[in-house]
Amino acid sequence: MSLASGVEYLAIPGPSVMPDAVLRAMHRPAPNIYDGDLIDLTANIIPRLKHVAQTDGYAAIYMCNGHGAWEAALANMAIRGDRVLVAATGRFGHGWAEMARRMGIETDIVEFGNTSPIDAQQIQNHLGRHDPDYYRAVLITHVDTSTSVKNDVAAVRQAMDQAKTSALLAVDCIASLGCDQFLMDAWGVDVMVAACQKGLMVPPGLAFVFFNDRAAERQRALDYVSMYWDWAPRVAPEMFYQYFGGTAPTHHLYGLDVALNLIMDEGLDNVFHRHATLARAIWAACDAWAQGGALRLNVADPQHRSHAVTALRLNAPDGTRLRNWTQSHAGLTLGIGLGMSTPTDPKGDGFFRFGHMGHVNAQMIMGLLGTVQAGFAALDIDHGTAAIEAAARIIAQG
Ligand SMILES: *Cc1c(COP(=O)(O)O)cnc(C)c1O
């Protein structure tokens, strides 16, 4: 019998759980877009966004998803015939590279596979073989959501400095902003992209490109920038519509305002601590399950694991069986495996992910783990014991 009736938990790595307060803020009649509180509310969103990104630079808002943010960032950094370097640690690194190629930007990839982080030394070696101005930008993902690999952004900056490249450092923080600590200015990041539907807890529809003075200066020297993606009017609007290159994303702004308040009220450090502790509870349970069965964490070294998403594998087809069971029997939707196999690979049905980003707390994570434990029992999937106890100990220590 299904026991799924009740509050559902969408534990996929985005879109994430939406706070009721965000939804309530969005549930309102259409606001005036020419004057009134929406204008001030938007102006007040910008400094809080920059606080979450830990930057004194600029924040441009776009009405799109993460893919749009990729294109927006590229359109302000390079034109057809320019060259960028991509360090790939999963599907999303390749996605950004593909976007660049389709814009006519020459794109080289340094591949780090599906289970390892970027080796900064390799980036340095690669850059060292070319002129300082050979690449316009180096593109990396802070967290690649497909593999749950977390990269050391500061180390990549150091490698770029050592190699004396003039390239901008552009970082995809779509899965990490508001989940894993990210220090845009301190780490020397020139351009950063994010979206609202993951750590920022707002339904999909807004994306952000943060950039510094160095990137702004480079952008001004480009031969052209497509009008819609041009970040310049969006960060210095003379008229309200210029924030968005057209009509404002009215209701999303009300939602984002409340979501940013939730983050500010909890405190950014506490938000990071919560994500880190919940992630450690998940890993502790997975380590225990792994003792007596096929379950494996995708990333071996905890230092290189995301605090927002955990990629896992079982023997195929148990990953898919488990997802189907938790959804249909318990109201818990787990994430599919992404980019870990080709569509015809029989191992594909072994991969799955836990999303634990944004509006999640200890009881939800303990519920997730207990539900997975029940799924193992229901489906006769071999697993080690004492996983829930191991997770509970982490939660108990706080
Ligand atoms: C989700 C995600 C994307 C893509 O965002 P969409 O909103 O689905 O276009 C890109 N990069 C990373 C790291 C992501 O997590």
C-alpha cells in the first residue's frame, strides 16, 4: 500500500523545496511596474544578492534559468572566434562548454572525469603552454550537480595567476550559492553565474550574473555584446525596465525578497553550517549502508563533496527501483542520475542523487534517510546496518 499521501518532499538537486513564506509573498495581484513598492524592493534585492555572493561587484538579474545565465555570462565575456577554456568535472561543465561552442566561441576542455575535482596544476600547465591572452576566460563549476563534485575555486585562481594568463575566471555557482561557502572577491572570481531555484529557494525563472570591475572593463572593449544579454544597463538602470531588459519578473521578485530575508535572518554562516551538517549526516548514513551492500558515494573524498547534492550509485537497476519506490510509497522524490552514463548503458539505472539544498532541515533529512532505509528493506537491496544511528549522531552533535 502506498503511504505517500501527505507533504511531499522533492529531494532532487533543483528545483528545490519552496518555503511557504516565499509562495505566500508571490500570491498577490499584479503590481504596478512603473512606480510603487516593486521599484524599491528590487533595488533592495541587489545588495542582499551581493552579500550572498560575498562580492562588492555588480549583480545583473535575468529572467531565465541557469542555461540562460551561462549564455548571458558568455555574451559579456567573448565573441565569435574568441577562445575559452573549460575545466569539466561533470555534465554541467560540458553543458557550459557546449553553450560557448554554439555561440561560435572556440572552446577547449580539460577533462577531470565524473568522480574527481579539478587539479589546478593541470590547469596551470595547460595555460602555461599558451600566450597570456590566448583565452578570454576559464570556465569552471563550483559544484557540478551531476557528479556532486565540489571544486577548489581559489586554487584555480592561483593556478591562473601562476600561469600569468589574462583570462577572466568565471564560475558556475548555480548549485552552490547559498549552500556551500563561496567568496567571490576573496577567491578572485571575475564572473559568477547563479539561478534562483536551488539554494535561493525560489521557483525557477530568475538567474544572476555577478561580475567585477575587471570583467566590466573587458566587456566594454568587446566588439559587440548582444543587446538583451548586455549586463551594463541591468546594473545601472536609468529606467526600472532596464534591470530586466523589459517587463520585470514581478512575482519572482517578491518571492526572492522573502527568500533573501530568510537567508539574512538565519545568517549566511548558519546557512552554510546547516548544509554542511546535513550533508555529513547523509554521508555517514551512506558510509554505513555501503558496508553491507553495493551503495557507493560518487565522490570518495569528503573535502570534494557538495553540501547541496549527493550523487550515489547502486547496482543497476536498483537506483531506479529505489527512486520509484520512495516516490510512489512515501512521497519522497529522489534525483535521477545525470551524465553518469550513456542512455544505452545498462549501468545507468544504478545512478541516483539526493538533493539537500535550500529550505531543508534536520527532520527532513532524517526522514529522507529513514525512507531510503525502508526502500532498501522493501526492495531487498543489500545494505549495511546502523546508518540511521550514524546520521542521528551527526545531527545530535549539531
Ligand atoms: C541546475 C544547474 C544548471 C542548469 O540550470 P537550469 O536552470 O536547469 O538551466 C547549470 N549548472 C549547475 C551547476 C546546475 O546545478
